[in-house]
Amino acid sequence: MDSHPTPAPNGESSLLANVLGDRGVGSSLVARIADWVGRAIVEGRLRPGDDLNSVDLSKHFQSSRTPVREALMLLEREGLVEISPRRRPRVAFFPLKEVREIYQLRAALYALASELIVAHASDDGIASLWRCYEALSLAAQRDDVDGYFWANVSFRDAEMELSGNSQLRRIIDSLRLRTMQLRHFSLSLPHRLESSNSDHRRLMQAYSDRDAALAAALNRSIVSEALRAIEAAWGQLEG
């Protein structure tokens, strides 16, 4: 295993750790290893098909191989890692058909979330979402893909909170880790930060204007545009 991600700045890694924590990870060491490997996968330093050497990981974390195995099994359950009986664990690869199905589902779910936000969010809630958007905009101005991605994770979390629908949030959360790698990849493509930031600004204006139909259409379009970018660059992931 050649990737050695550094600790994430500004609490970025803790966002991934929070997702893993929601899965009921018992050991803090297991969670730390899973967070470390998971972030390397999400941010593209470990690519689909790359081997994950449990011996190297054990040395890096100065641990036995047991917490490493548990961490990799956790990431396997989340769809980020493949574990086979007669070979090393490796970073999972998503078939394009599965990617399309996931993004079609996300587009519909986020459109619904937008309708609920317009209907139920307070003015203070919309103002807090604007603050999340400002972090997106600053990262886009810096051309900071990692910063933009993690700000987007926070933005999406805030949307789910404002939707007020716990079941919708549960469904979105069940897809969350499986989509993080793809979401980061799509944002790393040429001109994607600029277009995504512009689309999110229009979405925020629709929220402020309490235009449910426009907000839903924009959120659906944001997800669909990300899918089209992934489809156009699919060969980079396969390679």
C-alpha cells in the first residue's frame, strides 16, 4: 500500500469518521483505521483495484492485524473495499450500471429534500445553509477540490437536517459512503468546481425565494450533471 494520507485539515476527516461512527463501530482504533483508509479511497489516492496490505497498515498504526481486518471488513460492508478468500483486500470498483442506478435514486431523493426544505425550513435554517454554501464558494475560488468536496458533504448534511424527514435522511445515509468516492471524482474533473458552485448558488437562491419546484429541479439537475461528468470520464476510473 503506497498511499499515506495526512490528517485532514479543518475537521474534514471527522466527517467521514462520523459516518463510520453511525455504523456502530466499537473500537476507536478500528474507526481510525477505517477513516484513514476510507479517506484515501474517497479522495482518490487509492484507486479502484488497488491492493490494501494489512501488514503495512498494521505497521503504520502500530497495531495487531485484528483491528485492521475489522476496519477493512467495515469498509467492505459500506461498499468501498472488496475482500476475497485467496487474495489481498482491494479497493472496490463500481460497475457503471450500479453508478447510474445510485445517481438516479439520489437525484430523486434530493429533489424531494428540496421540496421539504422549502416547505418546512425556518428563515434561520436557510441562513445557516447559506453559510454552508459560502464554504463551498470559498473552496471553489481556491480551486480546492478536497476542500470543496468536504464542504459539499457538510452542505448535504445540512440539507438533510433542514428537510425534517428522518426516514429520507436514513435512506440517503445508507448510500453515503458508497457515493463519496464518485462524488469526489466528479468534482476533480475539469471545470466541475466552477459549474457545481454556480448550480449550488442558484439552488440557494431558490431556497431563499421559497420556490419549491425550482429548488427540486435544480437539485435533481446537480446530481444528474455529476453523473454525466462521471460517465464522460469513466475510462479514467477503469484505468
